[in-house]
Amino acid sequence: SCFSCFIVKKIVVTIYSSLPSDSDVLLLHCLSKDDDLGTHTLMKDEIYRFAFCEKPFSTLFHCRLQWGDKHKSFDAYDAKWHGNPCLTNECKWAARSDGVYLAGLKKFDWE
């Protein structure tokens, strides 16, 4: 997406399906208090991406991933995080068969 943010940071969140090709699709639903991004379906190796201008100390995007009978809900971006677990202004999440990863590090198991 080709937009810029005035003064504040532009943040990009990507969610990548790194699930086995012969398995269920990945369903994802992300929202903030201002924006509901709807439900999206990812096949293996597909990426869902969204971007926004950060409101310091208040922007929070929450996502729920569902893979067959497994699921995980988590904060995909929180302006209140101490330090930046995303490492850059792009938060790169990945759904793998053993859990949910951020910037290559496992963060969550499936429930």
C-alpha cells in the first residue's frame, strides 16, 4: 500500500501461512478498536498484509488464527510493547504446524 504517515511511524503487519500444503487453510481475523479487517483465508505460502499509522501508546491490533481445530488469539501489534519484538517497523508473523512465530522466533503454541 502506498501511503505515508505524518510524523508518526507507519507499521506493517504481515501474516504468512507456512503450514503444510496438504492441510487445512488458515483463517485469520484481525481488528483494532477502530478497524475490523474482516476474515481472510490463506493457503500455504500466502501472505496477508495490512499497514497503519501508529498512534503512540494506543494502537493495538489483535488477531485470531484458526487452522482446522487449532486456534490462537494474540496481539499482532501493540504500541505499548516495551522494546520492539518485531525488530523493525514490519511485524512478520508466521503460522507453522507447531505454533505462531514472530520475526522467526516461536511466540505461541496452538490451542
